[in-house]
Amino acid sequence: MGMFDFLKGKGNEEKDPKVILTSPVNGKVIPIEEVEDPVFSQKMMGDGFGVDPSDGDVYAPGSGKVVSVFPTQHAVGLEMDNGVEVLVHIGIDTVELEGGPFDTLVKEGDTVTSETKISTVDLAGLKEAGKKETVIVVFTNMDQVDDYSLDTTGDTTRGTEIGTVTSK
């Protein structure tokens, strides 16, 4: 055993700074600038993208872990494997619905992949409440983001690779 082999022990592997982003829901992927909420479209919370969903099953947009679940169930905070923090926000101004149409299926500390369903939403319930149903994925720690590209927009299926985010 070489003198420094112990440094290569489990847990010391360099994390790949680039993480593949997948569409969290079946629907139409749009640049964040097109999300109908200035807080998101003007990137006040960070860069990212939106999806106008065709169904209410919302999955993680990549691999990581759950760091926050909102009591109102309209959003889930994830930390991607590369340390980039992602907020998956379901609908616009939906915090006011106090959980009604949402069911969060994960809890803090859970490990997720793009195969993990994190939430379901009753899209008809959102419409009845007069809310836009756009699912918004936003990077909340932009100081840790080196590069972000959204390579695919338009109609996509859940789990489709749509871009990458690279951490510093």
C-alpha cells in the first residue's frame, strides 16, 4: 500500500462539477426569461428554466439530495451532486394555496435521481385557483455556478436531458 493511498479512501472522490439536468415533468420546456413571474424571469432568485406541465407528476431534475421541503408543499429544495442548490417550484404564486393541490413525496435528507418522483400536483386545482402551473427549476446559489446551459426547449418528456449545470 502506497504512503498516500489512504487519501484516496471512500468519500474523497472528486465530484464531477458538471451535472446533467433533465426535465422534471412532461411538458414544454421554456427559458426562465419566459416564466410569467418577474421574480423568476428576471433571475432574482437565480438562473434556471421552466416547464409548462402536461401532467402533475414532478420528478427531480437530476441527482442529489433533498435539503428542504416547504410546509406549503409548493416547492422542494435540492442540492445537486455537484453542490449546486436547486429549487423546484411548482406553479406561480402557489405559496398562497397553503398546500391544497400539492403532495410532496420526499423528505429532507432523501437522495434523489431523475427517476425520483418528488411531488404531485393537481393541475385542475391550480387552474381553478387561477394559478399558472409552470414548474420552475432555479439555481439558488449562483455564486457556486460556473456554467449553465439549457440545450433543449419545447415539448419534452420527463427525464429527457435538457442541459447541464457546472459548479465552481
